[in-house]
Amino acid sequence: MFENVKMPEGMNPEVLEHLMNPKNYGKLDDADGVGIALDEKTKEYVIFYTKLEGDIIKDVKFATNGCQDTVVIGSMFTQMILGNDIEYANTAVQKMHDKLGKLSAQQQICADIVFTAFIASLKNYENRQIGEDEELHVLKMKESCEATAMPKDEENENNK
């Protein structure tokens, strides 16, 4: 789709595709599990909707008020887990880290908020299965999306 587009240095075509055309973005009305990861400091959140059939993820959607990195990671992650079982989805978190490569502190937090929202949606599903009347499950982030960039000289020292 982007054959004639000059890729920004270091950006892979898959990331560009998810940036330009996010997949699985929106609300899933008949979700079995709804989870939210919330950064109380910035009020950034990701909401994750999961539709399960047994332990297979039949449908999944996400929404966020976060940055473009959060949207890209949410899009890539939902595509990766869609149609797979929960066990695979739990290993997909590590697979996403491998696929994304070295992330900045800010990007790592964007990834973590997506993964945390997914975990919250599974917790909501479990709670509903045992009869709890829980509309959604919220997990608060330990790290804030306001990650500060490391000064260049300090970053160079750490990479030695």
C-alpha cells in the first residue's frame, strides 16, 4: 500500500500501516470482558474490549485518548491476538516487545498501558464468570505516560 512512500528512517512498513490505518479501533458492544488501564497523573487511558468463545479471542477492540504510539501498539497487538487463545495472547506481550525492538521510555509506557488494559479485560471476564456484577475492570498504571526523556549524554553513558 505504501510502495511509493519514502519510509522515515528506522520505521518499518508494518508500523506505518498501523499508524495510518489502525485496526480494531472502537467499541465492542457485546464484549465479554472490558478493561481499562488508567494513568491517573495524565488521565490517559486505554479501554480494551474482548469477546471470547471458550478461550479463543473471537473479537477484540480498543480505544484510547493516548498518543499515536499507543494507537499503533494497540492496533498491532489486537491484530496479533485476534483469533488466538488466551494463552497465546499472554505470550504475545513478549512477542510484541520483540517485534517493536528497542523502545524509548515513553513508548514502553505506551505499550504497557495497552497490555495492562488487555489484562484488565480478562480480569473483568473472570469476575463476570464467577457472578460478580462488574461492568468493567480498571487497573491503574504504576508508571506515568509523562516519562521524561533521558539527556543524550546520560543515555550515551548508559549504552556503554
